[in-house]
Amino acid sequence: MILPTKHIMFSESLLGLGAVLISLLPASTKVETLWDSFQQINQSDLLPAYHTFENFIAALDFLYLSGAITYSTTGELIRETA
């Protein structure tokens, strides 16, 4: 489910979800704020696949492990720039 395959669409994969989350993430924000922003898209027709909170956290873990985001000492998510 991390990567799209023949039977998993990109929007259903954690890679696709991570791309959506990066696009919603300002320079820094709290997890709760990002979840609220994502819920507005998740419950509309803009995203072809519905994602649970568990998928949301797994995508954040994937983004952290890939170096796309970091966490501050205050618990905020920080988007890394290349």
C-alpha cells in the first residue's frame, strides 16, 4: 500500500497521500491542524480515495523517514526544502 501497483491506485497509496499532505503543509504546523485541513479534502470529491487517520499517520511516518518533513521540539511538523 505504500507504492501504487497494478491493483492500487496512486491516490490510494501512502505515496499519493503523502503528496497531498505535502501540498497542504505550510512551512510549519501542528498535526491536528494538518488533519483538519486534510479532512476537508478527504470528505469531498477532490480526492478519489478515502483515507483513515491510521493512513494519515502512516503517510506522515513515510514523509519523515524519507526526509520530507521533520518535527520541532514543540511538536510541530516542519516541511523540509531541498
